[in-house]
Amino acid sequence: MRRCSRGIPRREMLKLGLGGVCLSAICPVMILGQNDPASTTPQEGDLLVKRDDPASKPLGPGDVGVQRPPLMAWPMDPVHHIVRSANRLNAILLIRLNPTTSGDTLPNTAEGVLAYSALCPHAGCDVTEWIPESTTLACDCHSSEFNATANGRVVGGPAARPLPPLALRVDGPTLVVARPFETSIRFDE
């Protein structure tokens, strides 16, 4: 029986889906990735920074335009200023509702700003469209639509689960994660 250098039978490697790759070559990457602060999911107290901002300036409510297209963001550790961008599941979209808008999500808002996972729960595509008239977030890949004022409830398309919301609060001039995602981010396909 052929064995990997770590003594794992080749058949077991195949069952794990690792093919002919030796586990000793993969383990360090998997272990490092699991402990990497840049991969850690959003944590309570994390700041939010614009996705493409090399300066990683913390965002405030005023940085998110009212009824404008979503602003893509990453969480950032407030102490070490590590942007949690090494894990695609950490992508966040921010929208700001008209002050007269009401709905189920208002307890999660911070001065009208709502945060959701930026990844569609159907196939993991980026949710980038905003339809302000119906407070709907939409994914261009397969046309899933989510009601932003009803905790990301699915209102159209093939997605089977709501868009995961992320509760926010305001601390001084900045937007801060109030609680981590309450539901796991996973995809139908």
C-alpha cells in the first residue's frame, strides 16, 4: 500500500479529495489559513473599510450615500488594523436607506446604513445591484433578489436563503460591527 510521507494511505487521501497530493504539502497552508487574522470572519468591534482603499480608512455613515449603489467593504481589526480580506466570505456590502424607510432590519442599522454579505447565497456571485424604489439588492449572475428592509429575504430568483445581514453600530464617526454574522455564509450551488 502506498503511503504519503505522513503515513496516510493513498486510498484515504483519495477519499479526502486530495488526489495524489501529499498531506504534508497541504497541512501548513491549511493550518496557517485557519489562524490568519486576515481570514477571520467579521468580529464584534471590527471597523469597516472600503474594498479598494489602499489607505484602509475606516468608513462612517456619511461615506455611504443614501439610496446609492452598494459600497463594497471589508472588516478590519480595530487594534492591529488588519483588513480581513484574505477570505472572500468576509466581503460586505453597505447601503444607506432613505430616513423615511421602515422595515424589519432597522435594529441592525447604524444611522440608516445596512450591511449584508456581498456574496449571493445561491452561487456565491457578488451582489452589486441596488433597486432603491423597492429596497431590493440583486445579483447579476442568476437574478436572485433580496429585500434589504426585510433582513435580506429572497423576493426573486433561484436563491433559497436570505442574504446574511451584519448588524452595525456607530462609534464616534465610524461604522462598527455590532455582532458577527448570525447565519453562516454558504451557497446553494
